[in-house]
Amino acid sequence: MLIAEQRRISRDFKTILKSMVCLFREPANLDYIYNLEDELRYTQASLLAVEWLKTQLEVSLLIQERYIAPYPDIEVLLQYPEDSLGYAYASYIKKSGFDPGFYRQMQVEDDVSYVLLRSRQTHDIWHVVTGFKTDGLGELGLKAFELAQTRRNLAVFLVGGGLLSILVKSPDVLPNLLEQIAVGYRMGSKAKPLLAQKWEENWDKALSEWRTELEIDSDILN
């Protein structure tokens, strides 16, 4: 049994390493990110992260409920008040040319797969609420925020991979990246759990009100 387990770990490590190499070459390739996330799903670190999330009552209740919202209607959200989360999100999606249902779907079979799918579903909402941009620095800043909030191992891999990529390809950008990561982690540590929120049932709430309630200081990014 021990030998079989060691072989499995070795095989999984090689698969993860292969995905990391692909991602290093093409960091904007979402398929590589999803492949890595899928491969990390049932690692010990992933299981421990979900158990830690369940120690937070609001998050635990959402996980038990298996809350998944339908795809938002962007044109309808654009009719909301301009200070609302719904309008801010819809404007962000339309301006960026994104598809709100872009993320890779998966079957929810347990707590781990639920957390993974809900994280994918709300990724762009987190961008809007936190204020992190969608460029390379902004994405890694948000991943640092997510790391503090969820301890998900994908965030560790992406932040680490981002640092390595910058060191090799654009070392002059390193100070800015380190600042984004530091700011993101501090923000995530101080904020209330974003994973616990049912954003889609409160699109009309003002974005500023969301940020105040969740204790997010997005002004620090300006």
C-alpha cells in the first residue's frame, strides 16, 4: 500500500508539474489554469483548505446549501442604478468583452467540488468588489487576496508561478508585483469572507455598501 501511494503521489506531482510548465509558457491560457485546478482538487492541501473554510459559519452554511446562482443577464443588470453592484459588474463584463458563463463547468459531488465551482462562478464579482484589475498584476493581487480568504492551493501555485515568470521575463516589474501581492493578502486577511456572499440576490445593493460591510478598502489600490 505504501509503495502504491508513493507512486500515485509521484504521478500526481509529475502531472501538476507539467501543467505548471504549460502555464509558465502561456500564463493567460485559462485551460491550463483549469487543468491545474482540477489536478489539485483532491490533494491534502485542498481538503484541508475546505475544512478550514467550514470553520467559518457563513461559509459553512453556504457549502451545505450548495448555493449556485444562474448566469446573470448582463443587459438586465445594466438597467440597475449606476452605484449598484449589478451595474458595476455588468459594465465590467461588457467593457472587458467577457462571458459571465466562461468558466469551466463541473459536477458538484462534494464540498471540495462545490467550493471550486462557486469560486469559478464568482471570480469576476471578486474583481469588481475588491477593485483588482484584470491585467497580470491585478490577477495575482486578487489571487493573494483569495489565498488569505480561502487558503486554496491554486492561489499558492499561481502567485508562486507569477513571481517566477516575472523574475525570468520582466524582472523590472517585480517591485510592483510584490506590492500587489502584499496589498492583496492584507486586504484578504482583513475582509469578511467573500465566499459566503450571495451576490446574485443583492445586485441592487450599492457597491460602496458591499465594500463597507465586507471591510474592503479598495482605495489602497489607487
